[in-house]
Amino acid sequence: MTETAEPRSWRGPKTSQRLAHALAQPILSGAVRPGDRLPNEQDMMALYGAGRPTVREALRLLEARGLIMLKTGPGGGPIVRRPAKASLSEALTLLLQVEGASFSDVTDARMALEPMLARRAAERITDRQIEELTDSVAKLRASKGDREVFATENQRFHTLIAEAAQSVVLDVFVSTLKTIADGVRVGVEYSARKQAAVADAHEAIVDAVRARDPERAEAAMRDHLVEAERYWRHRYPELMTRPVRWTY
């Protein structure tokens, strides 16, 4: 079968990128929502006057950026999805590895940003979010010594603080940095006693945001991160100089 010829308007070195951008617009605007299906290849070829290779490459670009998933089989095709924060984490990890960044570089960035988030959270947090933070601390205390619960609730706590700050850009970047510089993820182990200390630190942050005290919340978060880094440097001295590595 002869492929559809590429019209002059779509020719060029970045044809598939331009088509991907056009296909992304209704997704980004909300005209189509997660779970919706995009037109099939044949319809896209007719609609945009693009050849099959161009359409397929454009769809692969959208899939790589987390905007769609390509479902195979009957009833399959391009299905809209919401990009996950983890997609930025992978891309940033690759870039940091290329640039030669270390674990210490990432923790420095967290040290600069997370206290600011805690300050903003104290100014903007809702009662419901305070309840969720309190619940996270309670689960840490109730499951002392359980490494899986600790990893889950530690991540949850910092995510909740980032969300409470109501700063989309800071939320995305800090969540990404937290994923890259997560002590548990890189092999740091916390004793039951250390887990209890982390719960105490989290509770101090909750007390500050509950009181709507920005300065105290910022200081409590900074103290928490400083203590975490001190622990990592003492127990895992090689960790801070370890290069950032992309994993799967």
C-alpha cells in the first residue's frame, strides 16, 4: 500500500515534533481528558495530511512525555493520560547524571527549597491537609520499625507539605528532588529509634503549620533536613559524593 504523501506544510526536519505539538494541544487545554481516546492512525493521517511514519513517531513522542499511552489489540490506540511527576524525575535524573551531579548536590537543592515550602504551607494549609499530616505522623509512630511503612509515610509527609504550599512549580520540583534524593531509595536504613526521631521532626513541622507560624515551620523543616543529612554523612559517608544514577 502506498503511504500518504507528506504535504509541503508538514515537511521539514521536525515534522513529527510539530505534529506531536498539534496533537498535544487539546490534551493540555483539557478539551480531551485522561481516559479519552485520540483518533486512530488513519484518521490522523487524513486530518493532518501526514504520512503513517510521521503519525507514529508523533505518538511515540507523546507517549514518551506521558501524555498518552499506546494500547495494543482490539479497541486499542492512543489513550490520553495525565503525566506523572515521576516522568520528570527520570528526565532530571538523566540530565543530572550527564552533568555529573552528586547526591549532595540534590540534597543542597532540597535544603534550599523545602523550608520555603513549609513556610508557604503554614500560610496556606487547609484543615483537611493538617488532618492528613497528623495521620501520617500517627502511622509512623504506630508502625515503628516497619521499613515499608516508614518509606511510604516519609514520602507522603513531604508530598503533603509540598501540596499544602499551593505552588505548582515548587511542588513538582521538590517532589522530583525528593524522589531522587530519598535516603531509603539509595539504601539508607533507619533503626526504630531513628524512625521515632523522624516522627518527632515531622510532628514539630505539623505543630508549626497548624499554628500558621511560617517562620517556625520553615525553621522546623530546615532542622529536619539538616539532621537527616548529618545522619547520612555519619552512617553512610560515601553517600553524599555518590553520583546521581538513572535507575529503572
